[in-house]
Amino acid sequence: MIYAVTFALAFGLGLVGTLGARAAAPRLGIVDRPDGFRKLHAAPIPLLGGAAIFAAFFLALLAARHLGRATLWTPVFRGDGLLTLLGGAALVVLVGIWDDIRDLRPAVRVLFMTVAAALMYARGYSIASISNPFGPAIELGAFALPLTIFWFLGCMNALNLIDGLDGLAGGVALFTTATICLLALMLGNTQSALLALALAGAVAGFLPFNFPPASIYLGSSGSLLLGFLIACFGVSGSHKGATAVALLIPVIALGLPVMDTSLAILRRWARALPVSCSDRQHIHHKLLDMGLSHRTALLVMYGGCIVLGLFALAIAVSTHAQTGALLVALAACVVLAVRIIGRHEVALVKTRIVDAVHTRRERRRCLTASHVAAGRIARTADVDDLWQLVVDTARALQLDAAEMALRLNGRRVHRSWTFGDDADFEEAAWDAAESAHHGPGALWSAVYPLTVDGRAVGSLHARKSTNGRALGPSVPHALDMLIAALRARVAELHAAGPAGPSAGHAAPPGGPHAGGDAAPEPPVLQPVGDAVDS
């Protein structure tokens, strides 16, 4: 009877509190304004849903205490347990309201969330050990604090990130708390059952106003509060039963926000973006892009929550062998879901890994080439040897072309090399207009002045196709090392006298980069082709 009374009180207070919050929020300026990107609602929407749920939850507990048997409520109100929960939840709600008003930086928000988690740890809400089916429990020792904080942050952020569709975060929290309540009753944990039931009632009272089209939003205060309380219920349940099961059940019940958060982290990591960077590629956005209406997409997500909740409860009452089979089935469902809604993220991660491997190999190859060139250059006897060294380095760096123009001791030298000179390929076409038809990439080009005593005596022109990839620093860095050694050797040859054998290769007067007295300059980067637009 007391369970029904607790739920009914929380539900009624949730209805009344939400009505009050919806009326008060516009006067306080706590509203969500459309931005034309992620926030597509037509008019500002109140954001005080979290405050309404907070008030309904705690007032329902206090009211129900006087209506039920004292023995049933003793675990809930023993010591200052409820005050601890109230204080931590109040801190989270205030931070959320502050975020709704001022749009806090992610680092500031995470800092306050960490403080709230640490305070709960200090007051006994800790994950001190993990149950072990093959032996005694594994004591975490010094790892208890970071794991507890990670648990709280994970739950809070999972609910916060999925709160992008009317009724979604509230519905996920409702099904999760219902699952936790049933599990707590199975384990004989009266405290967690009553707390979860009170929260479920408060959320149920809020949802009619949040169902599409919503007239009030949870806001950061609501999503963070729900994640915080679910984290508390999980930790509280771990004190009464097997820790692994007590923590695994909320994780499975929160499977949708956990998957959505994981995909968002992978997506932003693959794009080298901050985790806090928002986008429109969450699971609910993808369902909407498939042509589903807001209500249909929401019901699909609710169905997923129910299935995951049933999985969680089945695992809680199963034997070890049955648990293994259920986890395999759950993993198969996750893989199938990722193949359907996470293909984009998988492709992005694959591209990021391939690019990282390519960049590492290129850096190693370029460093080797530059060091070999620096070691060989002292043994070059004339311009012919210098040019051969340049060609060998160009091959090692996988350049597409190199061209050297040099005026040394009154003689002009002009040499050029393209990738096609080394194989049975036609000579590369370097015309900028034509290069647009050779693929999505562009040509990277740099001109390096060669100087002697501050006077320009020539230049080295290097070209490389980017093939649609970012060039990275490896090739320019290797060329910088080559040019430094080349300038020093050209100065030595200039001081030694006439160029000797290279005279026979003199270019006509006025050839490319034939001379001039300009001071040395850094290389001029010349993007050619598709990438000329900056």
C-alpha cells in the first residue's frame, strides 16, 4: 500500500509542481530560445522541469513517511541519509539552473558535477568493492573514489546528452527508475525501491507536459538531477546486493543514452572536436531523418528502453549460465543497432585510425629521408651530386615533382624531376585547371630560396598531391632540413670555385629563378587546384 501511496503523491506533486514551474520560468527568464539549428521549436519554452521534479520527489517522500509504517521508512530516513541525498540533488539542480541561464562552459559544469559526486562519496555513496562470482569481492581501495566519480558523471552526462527530443530523457528516466525499483524489491532493498518509486512518480507527473509538443523542458537542471539520482540508486543498491549486478542493471536500463553518448564521443573524437561540441547526429535525430514523426521516434525509443529494462531484470534473476547467454544476446542486439544507426560513426573512427597510421608512417619515412639527406650532402662534389640527392629525397618523401634553378659562380643550372620520370607513366600534368579532374585532392607547392651570403642564387620548388588528405607537418619539416643542408653545401661549392661538370646543363638566361639579390625568405606555400579556396 505504501508503495502506491508514494507513487501517487509524487505523481500529484509532479503535476502541480510542473504547472507552477511552467508559469514561473518565463517570468524568471529561464527559457529555451530557438536557434534554428538544434533548437527548432517555434517559441521560447520554460526550462524549470528539473526544479518541479526535485520538489515533487522530496515532498512525496516526506509526506509518505507519515502515512506508512515506521519500519518501512526507517532505512530511508536513518541518520542523515535523506539530507545527504537532498543536499547533493539541490547542488546539481542549482548548477543545472545556472547552466540554463548562463550557458556554462563544459569544464565549469563538469567541475561542479565532480564536486557533487565527491560529496556523495564522502557521505557513504561509494563503490568500494566489486562482487566476484568466482571468489571474494574485489576491494577497490584507492580506486573507489575515481570509480564512484566516474559513475556519477557517466549517469548525469548520459541523461543530459540524450535530452534532445520532447519527452525522451524523462521517459528514459521513468523506465530506468521502474527497473531499479523492481530490482530493489527482488533484492529486498526497501530504501532503493521507495526512492526509485518516488522519482518515477515525480517524472510521470512531469511527462504529460513534456510529451510532444512540449510546453516545458527538463533543462540541464532536470537531466542532471535524473542522472544524479539514478546514480545514487545504483550505488545504494550495491550496498544491499551484488555490486556488479546492482551497477550493471542501471547501465543496461540506460542502454540507449549510454549508446548515444558513446557514439557521440566516438564521432567527435574521430572529427577531432571537443566532446562538448553539439551536433544533430544523436540517435533521435537519425530516427527523425528516417522520416519518423517526433511522437513515433519517441515511442521507438521508449520501446528500446522497455526491451533493455526486461533484459536487465532477466539478468538479475538468472543463473551464471543464463546470464552469459543473455549478455551474448544483448551484445548481438547492440551490434545490430550500431550497424543500423552507428554506421556513420564507425566509418569516421575507421578513417581517423587509418589517417593516424598513415601520418605515423609518413612521419617516420620523412624523418628517415631528411636525416639520410643531411648525412649524404657533405659528400656531394658538384651540382650534379646535389641534384641527385634532391631527387632521391623527393622519391623518399613521395613528392610528385621537384625543380631546382641555381646560379653558381656565373653559371646557370636548371633541373626538374617528376614522379613519371621513374616509371612507365606519362609525365604528370601540373596545370592547375586540369588538375581539378585528377581526383578530390589538391596540389601542395612550396618554393624554397637558395642563398649565399644573403644573396638569392636559386630556388628549389617542391610539389606534392594531397590526395584529399591534410598534408601534415612531416613533409614540410623534412624539406626544411634538406634546404638548410642544401644552402650550406651550395655556399661551400660557391666558395670553392666554378661549378664544373654542371656547366653543360646551363639554362638559357632568364630561366626560372635564375638570380636576384633579394634577401632570403621563408618558403611560399602555393595551394593549386581544388584547394585554392581558403
